[in-house]
Amino acid sequence: MSNDKFPDPTYRDTVLAPLFDAAKTHYADPVRAINRAHLVMLVETGILPRATARKIARALTGIDADLDLSALKYTGEYEDYFFLVEAELKRRLGPDVAGALHTARSRNDMDHTVFKMVLREKTDRLTAQCSDLLRALLKTARRERDTLIVAYTHGQPAQPTTYGHYLGAMVEVLLRDTARLGTARELQDHCPMGAAAITTSGFPINRHRMAELLGFSEPLRNSYGCIASVDYITATYSAIKLIFLHLGRVIQDMQFWTAFEVGQLHVPDSLVQISSIMPQKRNPVPIEHLRHLASMTVGRCDAVINTMHNTPFTDMNDSEGEVQVAGYAVFDGAARVLTLLQTLVPACSIRADRVAANMDAACVTITELADSLVREDGLSFRQAHDIAAKTARAVIAEGTGLANGYAAFVGAFGDQVGAESSLDAAGYAAAVSPENFVRQRSRFGGPAPAAMDDALTQYRHDLSDCEMRDQLNAKRIAFATAARDAAFNALLSE
């Protein structure tokens, strides 16, 4: 026999109860803020008499004082948290007075306003964590400005650079990613309140005042878009996804650099675990945790974004409670990655002995030998490249290392040119020196000290700009909170 009483127990337990618990955890404060702001706006526009508003304000204050959120259990008596609060108002004030609070608004515009308020708070916290990591990276890049490393391409030793130069590239990407997250944050800063169900209201509401009282920069203009456009969700999680996709590539490099055969990066004992059976093992497993946490964060972002795929352009549950809460796990995982990276990167160091050995064995400075031949002997680069390549093949085959390859170079030069090079043994040694290689790369964006100093200065300016934007957002929200509380309290005292 069918039971027509709402809610069906299965629906209650599988959908409504989890949504109610999520509302208790995440949305009670934003709903409270919206109720207060909306009440103030209704009075200021003359839609609601002050005497009625005073009764509602006192009842809302009483509900806040009396309602123990932690003790609330979903019973199905009310559909959701919104209706529970409305029922409390009715119980205290009667349906006519209590119902006045919902004039000119809907759960549709309230929901997306609540979601944006929570999302902007989490985004602001994540942006601050990105800034913390950027400061740590910049400090480490300054410390390691002149520390030589082997740069790899296609998994093979390629050229010398410095650890500071490498970290500078990481900083640039994270700065761009943080700026992209800031752009997504701007989409969160447009208030849906006043859109009501779809088309705004016949009452003379003040949407700009609602946005101001809730700390938004302005209302979202199109009322249909207020309840249908979910680009503030997809843009946010797309931006977060890219942060951790890009950090994951650096993390993968760190894993490779710590391999015994490479040995370029040293992880201190405080961040190394040992094997339960193999006493020689030093396992830098925090890097593995970083890699899978970053990947999990990327995957969770995709889950949120993909939930929006092929959904109708209208108000829908696909973008609301369940998916909003699922997205919050993204911020938890993201925080773990950023915090651990902020500790790991400054704690690590470069093993100069292994770097020097690998550079010499792999002939990573050979490009500068070719460049030197162009400058000193007037050869074409192709001629010089062929001589350098033959020199590299010879020393690698003999296992002597490039530093000891002057004889091979002399032979290769004579075979190609039929004469002697102007580079004597000392000139050859200078040409294939890693320090000389880096020093010669003094162009804009290169690893030479002057170029790096300019870059690090610019990075600090860019980070300051990001932090200034974040401070302005925080000040606007704090000002709005104070103004809303003052206006609401004024209703109480009248």
C-alpha cells in the first residue's frame, strides 16, 4: 500500500537528512545573514512596516539564541533547514507576521547566495594559502639563486640552470594560477538576491542594497542567470584544478630528482621514512603523498565540473546541496598540499656533488661550447653544433666526462674545419664550465644573477598585488557585516 505522506522514509534518509545535516554545518550563518539583510532592506524600501520588522527581528534573535544546531536531528517534519526556521517564526509570531519576511524572495535566489557566500570564504582562505606558498617559494628561490642543477627535457639531462631559476618558473605559474582563481572569485562576488524565483519581484526591492549588506561587490544583473548560471561554480573549480595539476608536475620532478640514480634533491631526515625490511632505504614519501593528494584534488574538481555537464540552463538540484558539499572536499585536500609543500620545498637542498658529476657525464654544457665557437672562431652555428656533438659523443663513449674532453674537442674541430680552434685548454675549460654557462644566460628571463634578481623583484610585486586584492575583499565583507549588524540591531532597539 502506498503512503502519500511526505516525506517517504527512504527519500528522507537518502536525500533530505544528508542535505539537512549539510545545511546545519555549512549554511546556518549565511542564512542568518540573509534573513537579517533582507529584513533591513524591506524596511528601508518601505515594503515592510518598522513595527512588523521589529517583531521579526526579535524573533530571529530568539531563534538564534534558542536553536541548538548540534542537537538538531532531521525528522521530516519540515522539508529542510529553511522551512524549520520559517516554522519557528510562525510559532513565535503567527503566520501573517512571520510570512512577511519572505516577501520578494525565494529559496532559489537564497540558495545561490548562500552557496556563493560559503564558496567565497573558502576561496579566500585557499588564495591566502597560495600566497603563503608563494612567499616560501620566493624566499627559497632567493636562497638558491646561484645553486646549480641539471635541467631535464624529455626525461634526459639537457642544460645547467639554477634551482632558483627552476623555482622562479614554479612561482610564475602559481602567480598566474592564483590570478586565475582571483578572476573566478570575482564571479562569486555578484549577488543573486532579489532574483526571487526567476524574474525578480513586483515589490520595489533594492538589489544593490542587499548586495552591499552581504558583502558582495554588486548584484548579478540578469535574474534568470542568478538562478541558472553556474559559471561561478565551474570557473572556481576549473581554476583550482589547474593549480594542482600544475603543482603536480613540479611534485613529479621532485620525485624524479630524489631517485638514487639522479640524487639531485636531498630531502632531510625529518621528511623521510625508512623501509621495514631494507635498512638502506630512504623513502621521501611526503612527495608521494603530495602527488596523490594533488591528483585527488584535480579529480574532485572534475567531479564537480562534470556534474554540470548537459544539465538544463535553469534552477536545478544538480548544482546545489549535494554537489556544493562535495566540492568542499576540494578545499580540504588543497590545503593539505599547499601546507606540506610550504614546509617541504624550503627544507630540501641540492646535492652539489651529484649535480656536478651528472653535468660532466651528460655533457649538459655542450651548447655553450658550440656558442663559444660561433663567437670566438666565427663558425656557423651548424658547424659549431656538429663539432660539439662529436666531442660529446666521444667523451660519453670513453666515460671521461666533458671537463676532460679537450683532446676529443681538438680532434673534432680539426676534422670539421681543417684548422686549430682559438680555444686553448683553459678557454675550453671555461666554455664547458656550468658556472660560465649560467653566467652567459643573462637575457631577460634567464638564470644569470642579474636576470634572476629582476625576476624575483617582479614576482614580489605581483604577489603584493594579489594580496592587496584579497585584503580589499576581506575589508568589504567585514564592513558589510558591521553595517548589517548595526542596521539589524537598530530594528531591535526601536
